[in-house]
Amino acid sequence: MGFLEGCRTLFLYLAAFLPSPAPSSYPGRDQLALGPPSTTHFLPYGKPFPQFPAPSGPDTDGSEFLCEYRDLGPEWTNCSTPEDRSCWLKHTNGSQFNTRTNYENTWPPGITRKYYLEVDHWTINADGIDNPDGKLFNGTYPGPWIKACWGDLIEVTVKNKLRYNGTTVHWHGLRMWNTVEMDGVNGVTQCPIAPGENFTYTFRATQYGTSWYHSHYSLQYADGMHGPISIFGPSSASYDEGRNPLIITDWSHRSAFQDWQRELVPKPSFPKMNSVLINGKGNFAGAFPMKKFNTTVEKGRKYLFRIINTSVDTTYIFSIDNHNFTVMTTDFVPIYPYNVSHIAVGIGQRYHIVLNAVPIDNGNLSPEGNYWIRTIPADGCKGFETGNEPDERQGILRYNDSSTGTPTSFREAFSLECRDEEFDRLRPVHEWQVPETILSPTDVARFHVGKMPGSNRPEHGDKFSWWVMGKKPLWLNFSDPTLLNLGNTTWNEDYVVVTQNGNDETWVYMVITGPPVVPPPWACDGPCDRSFVPVAHPMHLHGHDFALLAQGNDTHQLANVTLKFDNPPRRDVVLLPAGGYAVVAFKADNPGSWLFHCHIPWHASSGLALQVLERQADLQKMMTEERLAETRRVCAGWDKWFANKTNHWNPDGPFQDDSGI
């Protein structure tokens, strides 16, 4: 059986790379007799295949989203039920695609999904006050919900209609396995898409769950350029129906590009946010009409909620009055479920939770069935205007869809500390065993987050402090991405390139610290080239999930820490605690140049990032001229646009005034 199972896995692994049939070569869905939900349909030439509505599909647009596996035969059927969501597809011989499948190298062969995003300027009124400097995808805030099924090929064409900015789009948390050129980071994987130009991102949905896409061009995502993306697949906890993504963000009435100028002074005044929004709705200082997120549930049913934090500067404690819920996914990783009354959600992090729609009687049950949904900014991880802290009650859970009443519920007392979810609770269903190592400087790369004096940026003679984690603050050249320089044997120090060689079985270990003002002796080799500020940082790695081997609040204890190698927590964003540390590890099985950065835009723009150049020689072989043709076309378009100074927002000064990301 072991040999046969290995052959089956290899076949499916290879099938995932075969070109998926273009949807236009088959009848449209309106031509297929859908009828009641079913798992077997037929191609025009008679071959049956699994087709079924995504069990956690959209709840508001009135249409089913169908998963289709045209390269699988009638022996395969969908096996997701309200009683057991852990199974996705099953074969008559008992084989399954489920939550225990190693999605790092095995996935079902799906179809092609095509989307179009147009970037343009818009005035956004999200909280009762106009922001005239918004930038949106397809004129909506948040951007359109991109949907696919596990194993699908996703194609997204992005058209830039901005006046003074290029743009790129990053697909947050998606591995981009063997497709680094689609990661969407200007200066690293591509040049910016120039105004009037377009670029098509193509990548395989090898993972499943919920995330978001956003601009990676300077500070654009803070001005509105982000939206949700869901890959429908199995789950480790049962539920009856899914709800649309619940996007939590902080919001400003000014462009982030304006606020950035407050950082570019010798004594910066840190930018402040104005409001908290759920799915683009909120209320600034009691602005009317009241624009709060509402969702209605039926008592006794279980609902999948997809929570995404797309903030600029805020970690949240999320809760729903009178309710507990089950946490079952962290970022893109299914975990063994656990029950809580609240969770901490850092910037860039995502959670799938299941709400059991049965209110808990704490002596304050609502007779109308209305309960507050709370998004509480965490202590020490927020930046709002003094005297104008936003209301934590940003949404309403209703049991009666005709009710318009305001909830009178209250929340239980719990800590508002800025933190990640408890380390020991995050146990992945598909387990990793990480080879043991020790925290020696020769075996583990160390990066200490601090502030470094800079000079001549953005203009000659400027002397500002910049955030740093490598040897220097990151500063990229939009016209000269790393991916077009893979023959280099040395790198510009401003690119902060950290090379990691090896093969698919090589593990990379990294220690990231944010030392206190008085750091441990090992934080500096000789005189310190940086100062330390105890601030928390949500750290995001592109191209990989990483194993979180240790995390703590006191860097002085790092030498005595016990590392977890047996099925450690896994995700793609970790909160580096103020004055603390995080130890992470990942397999070098995805050649590319992968950004590792703080997800607070002010910090990323200030240089708090580096590039992990993974297996440069293998990557150079992969990146053939044919594969790089579109990258070169986009760079040529950018260079032509940039050469005309009338296109610059500041024709007489520097065009680039931040790191570029």
C-alpha cells in the first residue's frame, strides 16, 4: 500500500502542474444543469468529474461558488459535510484530500480562475468623513473578494490608472511555490506597474483558507488598496455555513503618503489613525448615520467567520458579547480546534473561527437578540489620535434580521495585552518535525531590530533615523529588481540580501529580537551601530510558512529558552514582542528572493526588512528568459514612464522617499 499510495501522490503532485483547461473551452456554468448540489458532472465529451458548491462559500451575493476538478474522474467525490469538514475529496479506494494532506507538495488539480483589478483614485467615506486621497481596486473598499478552490490556478490582471504612482500586488501568505516572479514586490520580484500599464499574476492555490491581497508599493495599501482572498478547502472543525470575510482595519482621513512626511523630520511626530472599520464601515467620533457592520445568525447553527487584520498600526482583541467560539485556522494552517471567548489578531494575521450561535446567559441576555462584536485595540499596539480612541463596539451580531435595535450587551473582563495567541494552543493538524539545533551564531542567523542613523535619504544632506533589522535599513531601486540580477556575486548593501543555500531538505533557522533600550551584551558585536526601542513588530515572511520554535518577552532569557521542534506552531506572521524575541525555521524548498519585513507600513517604509535569497543558483536556472519576458516588459514600461519628469509627484525633488515597500 505504501508504494501505491506514493505513486498516487506523485501523480496528483505532477497533475497539479499540468495546464488547467481554460474556462472558455467548456460550457459556461449557466449551460450546465446544476440543479440540487451534486458532486459529479460531465465534460462535453462525456468524462464525469467532481463539481460541487463550496461549502463555505459567499453568504451575500446570492450565487453559489462551484469547485470543479475536471482532471479527476468519477471515482472522486466531495466529502465535506456539516458534521465533518476535515475531508475535501475522497476516492473510491479510500484515499482523501483532507486536513492531514501535506499541502506543501500535494493538492488536487483545479481549474483556472480569472480576475481583473483596476487601480484608480477615489474619495473614500468609510466612517462619516471623506478621505479624498483614496486608492482602490475596482472602486470598492475593501477590494473585490477573490475566490478559488484548493488546487485552482488563479490569474489576476492588474491595470494601473493612478496618476503619480506605480503599483504592485502581493498575495499575502500564499507560498508562490516555484513562482517567485508573481509575489508582487517592487524592487525585489518586479518593477512597478507603470500608470497606463498592466500585469497578469498567475499562481497555483496550493494552500487553502483566507488571506488578503494588497499593494506592496510604498504606503499604498494604507490608502485603501487591499481586499480579501479565500481558497475554499477542508477545515479542522465542523460548521453549518460560512460567512464572508470579516476585515478589521484602522483608518485615517489623510493619505498615508502625507502622514509619512511626519516621519521625515529630525524629531518625528508619529502618524495617528482616526477610526476602526469592519468591512469598510465605521464611525468617527460619533459621526452619523451610524455605519456599523451587521450580520444575522440563526440560533443553534454554527458559522464559519474569516477574520483578517489589514491594519496599519493596530493589533486587536476580537470578541462577541455572550459568545464563545472555536479557533481552527491560524493564517493558512489548520490547527487542532480550541475554544475561547476572545482572540488576539496581529497585523497581517488571519483566523478561521466557528461561532456556535447560542448566546451564553451571563445575566444580560438580549431580549431582541442583539450583541456587540468588539474589535479592541491592544494596549501598546495602537496609534490613535489622543483623546479620540475609537469605540471598541464596531459590529452587531443579530438573531433577528428585522431588528434595528442597538445592543446593550457587555463584555467579560480579559487582558488587552498586545500579544499573539498562546504558543501551546497553536497545534497544526498536518505536523512538522523540525530537526533540532542550538542557538549558536554559526547555525542560526540573528537579526536585531532597532533604529539606525541614516544620511542622504531621501535627499542629500538628510539625517533621519531609520528602522533596521539587517546590516542596513532596506532601500530598493524600483527599476532594478533582485530577480533580474541573479548572476550577482555581491549585492548592494541597501538591498539587505541574506543568502541561504542548500536543497529541499535544508532547514533555515532565524532569531529575530527587539531588545530593550539597554540590550543584552550579545545584541551588538562591539559598539552598537543602532539604538533599541522596545516596540512590538508583526513580522511577515513571504514564500513560506515558518515554524515558530520559541517566542518570548525578554531577550535576556533567550540563551535559556527551550525550542519546540515537535509540531511547533506554524504561520506566516508572528508578533515580535516589545523587548522580546521570536525563533523561526523553514525549509529551503522554494527558491526565490523572499521579503521578511515588519507589517507596520511606517516601519517597512523606514527600512525594517530584508530579503532571504533562497538557493540563488537553482533560482537562476528556473528564471529562464521566457519566464522573465513579462518582468522585463513591465520594467521597460516603468523606465519609460519614470524618465518623463512630468509624471513625478515631485518633479523638483526625490521621487522615492521611502524604502519602496
